[in-house]
Amino acid sequence: MDRFDTRVATPLFERMTVIGIGLIGSSILHAVRKRGLAKYIVASDHSEDVCKRAREIGFADEVTSNVIAAVKNSDLVILCIPVGEYGNIGPQIIPHLRSGAVLSDVGSVKGCIFTALAPVMRSDIHLIPAHPVAGTEHSGPDAGFATLFVNRWCILTPQESADPEAVSKLNSLWQEMGANTETMSAEHHDLVLAITSHVPHLIAYNIVGTAADLEEVTRSEVIKFSAGGFRDFTRIAASDPTMWRDVFLNNKTAVLEMLGRFTEDLTALQRMIRRGDGDGLFALFTRTRAIRRSIIELGQETAAPDFGRQRAAEKE
Ligand code: NAP
């Protein structure tokens, strides 16, 4: 039994609200309940069906589709909804937040929260965005599990003017859920994640789309021989369409910049193949292999050749 199986001595928050009971929201709810990180836990989703399912799972003291009732008197509110929804939810909840409350999120893009909430933001609320760099290709209230964040990174992106005590409390919450935490500016986060997450997803969506449209290769052949590398792309390309549409619409600049770099490097690779530059190809593939080794050494992936499927299965 490790420390993530035991309850903390004192809850960090009195009343905490999670809005959006999907993969990330339900994983937070499981982890917070299991570790006793909040005295009273409220979960809210705009779908009545999702709320009903959340009540059956039983990871919150209260589940409601009434988002105003959900946030009232909470000292922590975490948005676990697609980033494109921030402009809608902000005006609904911000007038009803308790003075001094921490408002956070888990969105995969960080700069956009400040822009989306700016017109309705209050000076007595601590807005401290966060992004757990952890996930699976599954969605919905049944997809979550308490150990999703264990040994994963969570990046906090407070503004320089943020209250250090509020930042520290949110930081502790993520650490108690098992995450390693790091703080950086929202702008830098969006640049880093563009190359480590957003562009790879775009490439996966693209290659799976291209394979599906090929005329010379049948769809059944694509599926049958998928173990040759394609299968790993299909896992990523099965990720939630709403979430990823919003990621690309809200991190345009950084994604387009990284795509530009990627396209230049791809052209160089094409040239190597055309010219028969085996040494060039070998040198690049050797360099990239070393990067994978460093990721495994840092405990962010296993050496098993299943690209993280095992981790998703571990929750069963
Ligand atoms: P998810 O499984 O699809 O869950 C999101 C839930 O929020 C759904 O039940 C959705 O309902 C609900 N919702 C949407 N808009 C809402 C609103 N305005 N009010 C109340 N509920 C609302 O999504 P997720 O994967 O947990 O992602 C949530 C956030 O986490 C996103 O911002 C994403 O960028 C971030 N994130 C995701 C991952 C990942 O791997 N999935 C990793 C890190 C961070 P409907 O489906 O009916 O719209």
C-alpha cells in the first residue's frame, strides 16, 4: 500500500466543486474522495444522464446539473469541460462564487482561460489554471480512475500577480492526487504542449484519415495489418472530437508555428529518402530512439511495446 491509498490527516478544501464529469472530472472526484482531500464534494454536469450515472458511481456528496447551486459556497471550483465552453460557463458561475474561492481548470490549452473569463472575472477570486498531463482516449463518467494522475505531471499556470497561498494550496491538491507539479506561464505551456501533445494528435488524426481514404489499400487491410505502427496512431486518433477541436481552435498560434517546423523537417526527410541518404536517416532515427529511452527512464512510459494501453487497463 502506498501513500496514495491512504486518507490525508486534514482535508485541503472545505467544499469543492467539479464541473464536467468526464474522464478528468471523474478521475479528480475518485482521487479526492479516496484521499479525503475535500470535506464536501460537489459534482456538476449539464447532462442529466451523466449526473444520474455520477450518483450511481457515488464519488460525490452532491451531484447536480444546476451549476449555480453547485458552485455556491465552494472554496475550490475546477472546470473539467472542453476549453471552448469557458466563455459560456464563466458568466454563469463567476457572479455566484464565494469571495476568496480558488477557480481552476484542467484544460489542455492555458492562455485561453484568461481571455475567455476576462470580461466577467472578479478581483476577489483566485484564478489558477492547471493542466494535468495525463489522460486516455476514453471519455465520460465511467472513464475516470483515482490513479490517473499518479507520477504524471500537472502544470500550473498562475499569473505573476496570483496569491502565493492559493497557488500553494492548489499545488498541494495535485501532489496529493499523485502528480508531480511544475509552474510556468500560460504562453510557455501552450508552446510546449503544441509540440508534445497537440501536433502529435493532429498527425494521428491526419494519418488515420489518410489511411481511411486510400483507394489502393482496402479498409480491411488497414485494420488487419495495423500492428505495423498504424495501430498506435489509431489510439490517439480515437480521442474526443469536441475536446480536440477546441484545443486546435484555442492554441492556433503555437500549433501553427510548430506545424511549420514539422513540415520543414518532413521535407528534409523526403529529400533524404529521394536521394538515398541512408546515413542521414540512420542518424535521425538514432537520435529519436534516445528520446524515447529518456521518457522511459523518467517513468513517463513503460518499455513494453503497447504504447500505454496497459496503464488504461490498470484501472480495471
Ligand atoms: P469528457 O470526458 O468529454 O468530459 C467532459 C464532460 O463535461 C462531459 O460530460 C460534457 O458533457 C461536460 N460538459 C461540457 N460542457 C459543459 C458545460 N458547459 N457545463 C457542464 N458540463 C459540461 O472530457 P475530458 O477528457 O474529461 O476533458 C475535459 C477537459 O480536460 C478538457 O478541457 C480537456 O482539454 C482536458 N484534458 C483532457 C485530457 C484527456 O486526455 N482527455 C487530458 C488532460 C486535460 P457533453 O459530453 O454532454 O458535452
